[in-house]
Amino acid sequence: MVKHRTLILTILIITTLGILTFRGCRYDWSPHYLDNNAVIINEKLFSPDSSASVVYYTLDVGARGNRLYKSLLKEIDYDGELKKHNLPPEIVVINWEDNGTLNVIYDPNEIYRLGALYSKLDLTKDTIYINGIKLIVRERISKKDYSP
């Protein structure tokens, strides 16, 4: 009887620790809102008329530390969730061409540097639309082999 009680107690402790670890390490645990104290705005790159911007921010993701993100937001999106219009990590912003066009570089190596997931966007095209803004891929950098 004592062996069963010890086994059950051990299983409960391990399960509780596993759940707490998982919840602390979840990738998207904190919502990405400007007023969230886990979000730190690093930089904003405004369009010529300031109606849109690329917002570079850092998010505290718990036990996994801080993550760098960038979102393409219009003025009406500033009160919403930042992640809704995230730019993929493979996209490196160069500059604004005009109010509705952003020049970018496609660099798949940024995924390794930022530790993010691959994007679901079709990045084989030279023109991509995110949040009504046209992204023009001006350069493509080849993928390097990062295997040890």
C-alpha cells in the first residue's frame, strides 16, 4: 500500500512540474500588445506619410528568454495585437519606397539568428502583401548550411 502511495505521489509531482515547465516555456504565452509590460518597443520605421510603420519589438516569452519580432502595422492596428501582422523572420527590411511599398531582402539565414519558425507565406514570389502593404523582394540571399 505504501509503495502505491509513493508511486502516485511521485507521478503527481512529475506531472505538475511538467505542466508548469510547459506553461512557462510556451512560445506564445504572452499576448503581443503594445500595452503589455512584456513587450518592449525597440524601433519604429515609419512610411513617408507616417500612416504605417515597421515596429521592431522584443517580447519576454518566459523561461525561453526574450524574442525579437517585427510587425507591419497601419495606424489603426496600434491598439490591436501586434502578432496579427508579423513580418516573417526571413524578411529583412531595407526601406520604404513609398507609402504603400516596402523594399525587403529575403534571407532564410535570419531564422537561425532569431530562432523562429518558418513562415507560411509564399516567399518565392517577388511581391508579397501583408496588411495591405506591398513588400518587394529586392534581393535573395542563399541559405547557408549551419550544421555542425
